[in-house]
Amino acid sequence: MDAYGLTYNCLTFDILRDFPYGVFEDMSPTRKIIATFEYLKNLFTDIGNEQSGGMALANFDNDLATILEGLGVELDSTSRELIADCIHQLIHWCNHTHTRMGQTSYYVSLNIGLAKGEFARFLAKTLLKEFEGSGDLVFKPNIIFKVKAGVNRFEEDPNYDLLKAALLCSAKKMIPTYVLCDSTPNRDVDPEKLAIMGCRTRVVADLYGENSSIGRGNIDNISINLPRLALMVEREMPDADFNRKMDAFTAKWDEIASTTKDILLDRFEQVCARTHADFPINRVHHLWKEDFTDLPSVFRHGTLSLGFIGLSEAMEVPSGQRFYEDIRCYMSALGFVRHMREYCDFLRNHFRLNFSLLATSGELISGRFIDMDERAFNTKADIFAKGFYTNSFHVNVDSDLPAFQKLRLEGIFHEFCNGGCITYAELGEAPLTNDEGLKEYIECAIESGVHYLGFNFPKDVCDECGASGVFDTCPVCGSGSITRIRRVSGYLEILDGFTKGKKNEEMHRRAN
């Protein structure tokens, strides 16, 4: 709401479109390297305060290699050391700079994995090495590794060593996460033009140009509270059978989705009604597909996303059971998500705008929605006791399902959620050095249709001696001063800063 009528949400930079090589031409090679990384940090700062959401580079390794080689930088022992230092500083800048809107850090996502040459491979490997070695309390930026057959997926692929390095880093720090380019939702998309923004945002299909994430972003997204609609149906027709309740539930969603559509259109029209002078940084750096001379022509490349939260609870209300425990419930849940996607496709064709379906992370609303609904409804289904609604289409976090089964159950939903989604494998502890185990999960995820995959595990860090693991009291020094790092919404954050709903979710999590 803070950005209503003022700006758009997020952007994947078209960093190569108009990179200002001329600004750097009179600099020494050393200065060119330092200035290039300063240029990136300044972009993140300035754009981060001109929009409301995150920023991404679709190919950090290849694009930065193109820029540095274009500046005449050669990859020798001196430049390698300096670039590693600059990447180290960039990582710490992402963690420790809190000037976004005067108080928060910047949401930066770096997609890597498709490195084509020695320079790009060095950049990808160094990013992973520096991130892994930066300490347990360093958990930004978000790094996304693109897994692609023929590039890095198999042992014979030229970048397989990069995938192994990424998996070993994830086994220690939960980052990178993995966009699976060979999965059903992604296999027809050029992997170089595919990127993840932030915790899950996916911007690919474009009515006004090639299908690509580069130079495009999300204009806005709004999430619909699915459990509330189910609770309304239960109150109005408690004695109806499951099928009738599902029909009524779908009809209520249709009604609220139409209102949501109106709000999204209003937000789009209002941001298009601004002037190019309201976007001075975008106007100068040309990071979108088109210049900021005609705003409707720029923002028509963006997406308008209908989101949803609490599919599991919404199915539990009319059925009395969790949707993944009964084939009838599961098929009904799948059919309903397909219905939501079909409506988004209808809006896309009717309004000629890039509407999409987003499987929402629900940082704030997972607890807020359930508190509001508990005050307003009574229900036989015990969906309120845990104190949060489940993210998007996820199975419940305390399901105790094996990870492979969870991947297969959630995978098919990815094909419908073209605005963004993620599936997690929840592990009991850090799988240190077990890259082969994580690779098995990746293969299962690809076969199951999972488009974007992450690995979660609890990480506790002693504030006194830096020991990490899972503990209430440090086993090394005995300190009770512990920092707890968790992922429950897409980004890694410190548990103490979570909302009430997300703290409740963390307490209920069980390993897969």
C-alpha cells in the first residue's frame, strides 16, 4: 500500500543494454574493477529506493564477465584477487547496508550457473566461495543457481563443478536456491533469459516482446485469503456435501478475484499516469526493455499477479482433512489452482496485460489473516490452533512426509503458478558436505515438475564464539546468547525479527 500509485514492485536489470563503458575508459584496470562494483552497488541503492521491491541480475556471471572484458580487464593473478575482494565486499554490503527506505536492507538476487567462458566461470565460482566463507551470519544476497542439462546438470557438462560447489554451499548455508531449467514449466524458456526475483517472483511470458525476465519486473501483486472463503462457505451451508461446498468456494473466489483484478488494473493505471521525471534513475540507466519516455509502453512489459495463501487450510475446512492425505481432496485442490490460472489467462487475453498467478509467500499475512478469521468464524476444522496459514499450495509444514514425496505432491502445482512459486525440502540439520544427497533431490524435483527448489534447515549461531548447529545453549562455550537463522518466506532472516505467524510456522516445522 505504501507504493500505491507511486511506483512498481521489482525489476530484473537489463544490465547490458546501455552499460556506460565510456565512463570507465580512462581508468586504470584496477580502478575499472573497483568502479564497476561500486556502480552495481549504487544501482542497487538508487533503484531500490525508486521502486518498492527487489532487484535481480539474470546472469551475474556472464553479464559481469562481458562488462569487465569489454572494459579491457584481463583475468590474471592481480585481477582475480581484486575481483574476489570486490565480490566479498558486495556480499557484506548486501547484508549490512540498511538504507532502503531509511531502515531496511536491499533485496538483491544474483542468478548464476550458465557461465560460458573462463572469466564467467571464475566469477560464479568466486561468488560461491566468498559467500560460503563469509560466516554463518551472512545470508544475503539471494543467490539462484540455474540447473541445465548440457551446461551443469550432469558430470560430463562443462559447469558441473559449479553445480557441486553450489550444492556444498547450500549444504552449509541454505543458499543458493535452484531454478530447474529442465522442469516442465521452464523447459521451453531460454535459460539465459530466465531469472528468479527475490524469494520466488517469476516474470517470463510477455505479450509485447520475447519471453524473458531481463528488463522486466512485477508491477504489483495482491494475495487472496483462501481459508476465509472456505470458512464463509462452511458458515452458509454447513450440511452440504464436499462437492457443493467446493462449487460455492470457487464461486466466492471468482467474485473476490474480480475485485482483485480491478485493484491491480487501478494500480497499473496509476503508475502509468506518473511522469518519466518520477523515475530519474530508471530514466538514466535504461534497465527496462524500453526507455522511460512513455510509461505505459514500459510498464506493459511488467506483470500483474493474483496471489493466494492457505490452500491447505481452505481444503481442510470442507473436507475435515489435509488435502494431500486424500486423493479426492488433492485432485480438487489441483483443479482449483488450475481454475485460478485459467482466470489469470483470461485476464491476460482480455486486457492485453501480463496477468499471472503467484503462489504467495505470505510474510505478513500468514499470521494477520488467521488472527482476523479466528475472531470472525467458528469451525469444526482445527485450522486456527497452529497460529498461521500455510504458504501458497504447500503441504503443511508438520506433515512428516518424506522429501521425495513432498516434491512429487507439490511439483504439479508449479506448472500453474507462472507468476512465481517455490518448493522446499525441509532437513533436520545442515547436510554438510552431502552434495550428492541434495543432487538427488534436484533430480526428483525436475522429474516432478518443480520449477524452483530450496533446501531448509535450522541454523543456530552462538553470539559469543560463533559455533553453529542446532542448539538452545552453545555446546562449545555454554552461552545462551544465540542467533537463529531461518527461511520461512523465501529469504533467510533472523528468527527474532519474524512476525508472529511466521514464528508459529517455524515452531511447527518438521523435517522431511
